[in-house]
Amino acid sequence: MTLAIDRIDNLSAVAPTGNGAGLSLQLNDVGHGFDFGGEILPVLEQISFSVAPGEFIALLGPSGCGKSTLLRLVAGLENPLSGELLEDGVPIRRPDPARVVVFQDPTLFPWRTVWANVALGLQAQGLLDDHGRRRVDRVLERVGLAQFAHAYPRQLSGGMAQRAALARALVNDPRLLILDEPLGKLDSLTRIRMQGELVGLWREKRYSVLMVTHDVEEALLMANRVLVFGPRPARILQTIDVELPYPRRRNHPDMIALRTRVLALLGAGADS
């Protein structure tokens, strides 16, 4: 694809309608906290929202407000102290291959090559046949790591390792892709390219996406909706519908207006 600094390219003109292969997600009055010597430190409070199949939702908020904790609950890695989380109407109790997580840190296995790390999920499912191998090759090409397929994690930069972790998630064709600051360690030009690739893959595969980012512009460029959180214990301050056609331009007046609106919300939340 052509790298463009002011927009996300290579996308069709309309967002998914929500009837694709992605799963639905429903959070009802979710609350959570951490036990410190018998005293509960509240982190999330009365969080309620839904994700329709095929939607791309971005979460924005101050550092430490509980966004990453919320992703862990959705992934089934922890259970909430109150409320419920439903996947296609069924309570989430544990991790599931349909929900794939990419954390801030790549967590690649150092003894496996990049190719073997990316292929791990397919191998565990018994799907590493000729078709599976071609899937691994294609996704490595897509994230720009084809030439490093036989390298080991110690031979990669931080940004390259993060791209390998993204490839490991994408090769499994998830129904819900859970992203915790997935592009934060990339240089600016690679980050722009990967924003376009992630949105292009989302449109092609039609899975649902839940992404935490601290980059307001990134959220507005990529997501159908942006949920703005206040400080801990986090509540949703406002939901912003991003009703702009793709490709979205960073310097478009509507984008600038949305960015100003979100920054004002974040500033107000920090002062509350």
C-alpha cells in the first residue's frame, strides 16, 4: 500500500455494517477492583456498553484509569467483582480462542523463530498444514516481517517484535481482536502504515475490535466509536460516534473538530 502521512489509505468508503464474522459483546454495570490487604481499591465502576458484530471500538482515558484491566476482563483472564460480560449472549468466564489479545509487550517465545512464534496458535489447533503455512507467510508479509521469518526475538527491534505479536494474533482469524496499545512501540511511519493495515484487515475479515490507545488521533482514524473514560475508578464520560467515511484524513475539519472535542473531555475528566 502507499504510505500517506495525513490519512489511512487502502480502505473502502464505508465502515462495516455489523453483520460480519465478529462476535457481539455486552457489558452490564461492570465493576472491578484490586484487593490490597483486605482493602479493595476500585478500578472500574458501572461500565456498560455493547459491541456489535464487526464494530471497531476504541477506549481512551488517562493512564492508570483501568482500560487495560477492562480488556483483561473481556479476554476472560479475570472475572469482575460486579456486573456481567456477555459474548454473543453467553457469560464470559474464561479465555477463548475466539478472543485474541495483543498486549503492550510482545511476549514472544525467545527459543522460537518469528515464523514459529506466529504459527504457534495454528500449530496448537492442529491447523499447521500447507494452507496454515501459507497463512503464516501472508500475515508476515502484511506486517512487513517476511524477511525476518527465521530471525529470533533477540534479533528484532522493539517495534518489529510488536509487529510479530500482531501477526501471531491476526493469523488465527479471531472473532474479537483485543488490542492494548498495540502500536505504541512503533516508529511514527511504521505506526501509520500499521494503522492502515489493521483497519484494512478488520474490513476484510469483519471481526470485532476493542482497542485501548492513548493516541486520540489514532482512535478517531480507526474506530467506529470512541469511549472516553474518566480517571480511576473509571466511568465512561461519553461515547463518540465517528461517522466519517474511509479513508479518514488527519487534517479534515471534521477530524480536527472531533479531536478537539475528545481532548476537552479528557481534560475535564482529569480535573474532576
